[in-house]
Amino acid sequence: MDTNLDIRGEARRINACGMEFSHISNDLDRVEHDWDDVRRDAIEQLFLIVQLEGSCGVEHSGRQSALNVGDCILVDSTQPTTFHFGGKFSNHLSLNLPRQPMYFHGGDKLDVARTLDAVDPMAVTLRALVAKVLATPESDLHAASLRQLMLDATRQAFVSNVESVLSFDSLGDLASGRLQLVDILIDQHLTGPYLSAQWLAKRVGVSIRILQLHFQGLGTTCTNFIRDKRLRFAHEKIKQLRFQRGTQTIADVAYSAGFNDLSYFNRCFKELFACAPSDLLKSTPNRRTH
């Protein structure tokens, strides 16, 4: 490579939740990983690539793909790969995955080099999981289960049988796997007015009926699960108001948490926390509340 080139970008490693990422950005014309590079690689891996900014073309395993923002692709380190940037700035994140366990788990064949469009429910799921992994330290109590969920979801996203991709049928614990994905999506979109059972079912790729059956196993409904999370969010916001002298009101908190009916919010809040929002606001900071 010509060291006199004025290149915009960087390549750095990120370790999170016991998993390794590569964050790569550049405005080169192209980057090639040829057979000589493949032979020099001591470790065989798969790379889950998520396009963050710009676009790039990918030649891999006999396929040519175009990645736009939010798109995902799976690349095998044992095969040559060429990334085409055309001199335009491109930014992507690559998650390093163990090749052998990914390929030889459950007998499913992986469809390497297939692109998942940004709006594909599995691409939405993978991006949410990647964000969760990046925010979770390796020492976290749930780090191991989150790593396994990341592997399982990636495997399901790129398994050759499309029906298996959409149904998650080869996950060891079907309901648990889906509910973990749904929980992550709810946390990321908690205050969005669009958040609903219908929206979640579409993002995970299942019917409303199946999603509701999973929540029945928890003794609740998807709607109530979202409501209670929003109430806990509002509870923390109201506690913070006790230390502030601004103009924000309980109504402001309720609306910002996703509620559009103040009387309904007050009633549900009191049922969950055994005190009214106004009582919590008037309480002293060291007073314990449920």
C-alpha cells in the first residue's frame, strides 16, 4: 500500500462481552483478501459484517453483493474476499465468530455471502443483539448466555433453509430465545409510540399469536410487559425530579415514557408501586419505595 495516500478512516479491535469485533472505516478504492492472505491466516473464522455508514460492494464465495446502511452479511475467512469502496467513505463493524462451531451445529448448512437487507426482521434482530453485546462487559452475570444467543441468532439468520430462519425452530429453547430478542428490542424502543405486540412480532418474524403464547408462559401479555417496563422507566424519572428544580411535570414524564392517557398511567402506576406518582414525587429522597 502506498503510504503517501491520504486515507480517511481507521481499523481497530473492540472486545465486549467476551467477543471480538473489528471496526473498519476507510475511503479506499478497494481492499482484497486473496488466497495468499487466506493461507497465512492461522485462525479460521466467520465474520458477521454490519454496514454502519456509506456503502460497499462485496465479492465473496462466487457472489457479488452491495451493502447499504443496516445491511448484514456473513463472510468466511477461508475464502477470498474483495471489498469495493470506490474511494467513498464506508464504515462497518465485523463480529468475529468461531467457524467450526458455527458450521457444524445441528447439521444446518449456512448460506455464507447472502445479504440481509436492513429491513429484514433478522437484520433488525442481529443489529439489536450486536448493540447489546457491545454494551455488556465480559464480567456481566448474563454475558455467557448473551454470547450464545448472538451465535444462535446469527446461525439462524443465515441457515440455508429459509423456513428455519423465520421460525427459529432449531433454537434449543424456542420461547426463551425469542423472548430474549424481544426484551432487547423493547429496551431499545421503549418510549417509541410505535412499540406494540404487532411491531415486535414483525421484527422477530413470527405471528402475533405465537408471540402472545410465549408471553403467556411468563404469566403476562406482551402489552402488559411493555406497560410495566414503561412504568418502571417513569418511576425512575419521577425519582430524579425530586432532585431537580425544573418545569417538568409528572404528565411530561408519563407522555415521554410512551403513555397517552394520564389517568390510565396514574392507575397502573399505583397498582404496580402501591403509591401514586404524586406521592413518589413528594417523598424524601431517602424514603424507600417499591
